[in-house]
Amino acid sequence: MKLSVPARTSRRLAACAVVAVTGLLASVAPSAGAAPAPAAAPGVLAAPDIPLANVKAHLTQFGSIASANGGNRAHGRAGYKASLDYVKGKLDAAGFTTTVQQFTSSGATGYNLIADWPGGDPNSVLMAGSHLDSVSAGAGINDNGSGSAGVLETALAVSRAQLKPTKHLRFAWWGAEELGLVGSKYYVNNLPSAERSKLYGYMNFDMIGSPNPGYFVYDDDPTIEKTFKDYFTGLNVPTEIETEGDGRSDHAPFKNVGIPVGGLFTGADYTKTAAQAQKWGGTAGQPFDRCYHSSCDNTSNINDTALDRNSDAIAHAVWTLGTEASIPPGDVYENTADVTIPDNGAAVTSSISVTGRTGNAPATLKVGVDIKHTWRGDLVIDLLAPDGTAYRLKNSSGNDSADDVVATYTVNASSEPGNGTWKLRVQDVAAQDTGYINSWKLTF
Ligand code: TRP
Ligand code: ZN
Ligand code: CA
């Protein structure tokens, strides 16, 4: 059975119409997906310069907090809570609505700090976050006082500007990242699905002042990625895609439930190559951060230029993405009927019939896929246009050892007429693990 639902073009009506028909919009709200590129959007406000001295003053405080508390700011230790109280005090004084979220890990209480800037569209929330805990070996000034201070100073700049963003802005400092992303996982797991669907995106900043820095941009949501890359292009600083362990920081829990993510990173224990030293300076053959997870990760373990550029880049992204005109939601067509995918068998399809449109499909046709499966590496997924043209969304992979596929793919379908029967084609190409298409949707 097929359910295809053209939604309305107004945000409020779209939400009502689709909830009424499918009951599934919580996971597919217009604001949840990656937005079209905002580069030329008029009315976007320019970010202020983030004063390096202010960011460094926060690092000095984190250093003092560690010194006064046994040399670290680790989960379950006094230095962690003191760090949280410091950040919270600044945010409260600046007019943020702060929330401390408690959790337990390894027998100790942990804390996340969430700070909401009043105003903006509550249905389109832009988040920026960083982990505030250190390892127990040291003060954790680059890892991750740097991201914590850069996000804090950006939030304080929002307050100084008394910014009136179009999106709702939310900042977060995570506990117990070093124990396995514990705080951010707890936050995402405890966010009701209706709240999850309001998240436009999450930007993560974990290590942004490495002493022998690289300039790495996460290669996830294309809009967020482009926003950061544009900033560094403007500085004439080349960037590379972040590859030092995908999923090794607090963006992973967001990404795993289909929330668009992005972020910045200046490198941890990997070695800077000669080519990288050529383009960024610094020392080839040495780690980006030789004090990663050690006692020497103190206030001397920071490259000021990297910290300055990355802090300004955080503000650039918050201002650019947070103040762009809301993008009107596209028309949504969805099929929520379950289709079993045979194990190591023939391809199956699920159809959506699109009618009443004029012209071709967009260059940014969004294909939202929700497949339940016990090993997604088995799956090959294509979008089939009405004339049968296949657009590969995902290949199989022996290494992709996770379950379900919950993702939104962007397809340039501008050479295809919009009207007709579109299909999602899924094939399981390896034995043992199985699953089904739970639902999928097209957003024009
Ligand atoms: N999250 C790691 C830590 O806190 C650091 C790290 C390693 C990292 N690889 C990364 C952060 C890639 C972001 C991206 O120790
Ligand atoms: Zn870290
Ligand atoms: Ca299989």
C-alpha cells in the first residue's frame, strides 16, 4: 500500500497536514533536514570578531580550576563541576536560560550544561557544543578547554550583540566525553523525538587550538561544511576533511539519529605530514598535539592563531546559519508502508507517486530514508527516477558495522521531470543480517 502525501508550503500548515496523515513528521519536519546553501541569502548578519584575549582568559580559568582541583577537570572529579559552574555563571549573567542535566557514568554523577538564547524559531534550532571534561592525566586545555572556550565566547558575543536570530540558538557543554561520548549520548537519547526533529543542526568543537595545528572541517552536512569552508577560504587558509576517527566526538550521537552535523578540529595524536606542514606551517613528522591526553596539555599547549581563527569560524557559522531567512519547507511526499528486504537477495522497491507538479525536480531533491536493519553495511540503496534513472544513495561496505539507515541524501534530480512514480530500491547483498524499509520520503 502506498501513502503519498503532498504537504503544504507554509511551515505551520505543513506540520499539521503531515502529522495528521502520517503521524511521522516528528522525524521528518521541514527544519530537520539540511537546508539549501545559504551563501547568497540576503539579510544574513556578519559575525563580530571573537576576541582571542577573551577566549584565552577562559583557558586561564580552566587551568586554575585544574590546579586547584588535583590537576584535572575529569568526569567525577571536582575540577569538572568547577568548570561547569564557571561557564554557567558567565552564561547566566549574559541572559541565557541555562539547564544542568545530570547523568551517572562509572559510578559518578556527570553533568551537561545547556544554554538557550531566548528567541528565534523554536521549530528550527541551531546547536553548537563542545565537551567540557578533560582526561584525568591533565588539565585538558586544548582537549577540550579550547572548544569549550570558543563556544562560550561565541555565546557571550551573541549576548553582547543582543542578537535576534531567525533560528533558535542553543549552546551545550558535554560531560564525560572522554568516557565514550556519555553526556552527549545521554542528551540525544533523552530528547523527545518531537524536540529532535526541531534541530536544524549540531556543530561540534573538540580541540581547536592544537599546538601544531591543522585546519580540519567535518565532512557531514553540506550546508554546515560549506559555511566553515567559506570562512577559511576568506582567510586564505586551506582546509582538509576531518578523518582522524569519524565518530570520535560528541557529534556522533546526533549524526546517528539523522540530525545534520558539522564541526572543526585542529588535530590530536596523528602526525602532520610534510604536505600539511607546507600548507599550514608547523612541524612535519610531529603530532598535531604532542600533549594529547597527557599532563602537558596545559595553557602552553595552544596555538593562538589556530584558536583565534577557529573561534571566529564558530561565530561565523552561528551568525550565518542562525540569522538566515527561514527556508520555506518544500513539498513532502512520503511512503510509510513497510517493505521487507530479503537477506542476500533480490532488490526490493517502495514507490511514491508524485503528481500535480510543474517542471523538473530540484537540484537539491532530499531523499529521507528510514531503514531498520541489523547491519547496514549489507545494503545498496538507489533512488529511481520515474524514467528508471538510478541515483546511488549508498553502497554496501564490509566496514559499515552499524545498524539502521536513518539519513537524508541530497540528489541533483534537475534533469528529471518531477511528476511520475519515484522508487527507493534497496538490495541486501550479504548473508545473515536482515531488515525492512520502514518509510522514506521525497522533499521537493
Ligand atoms: N574526541 C577525542 C578526545 O576528546 C579527540 C579526537 C580524536 C577527535 N579524533 C577526533 C575530535 C576527530 C574530533 C574529531 O580525546
Ligand atoms: Zn576531546
Ligand atoms: Ca544480509
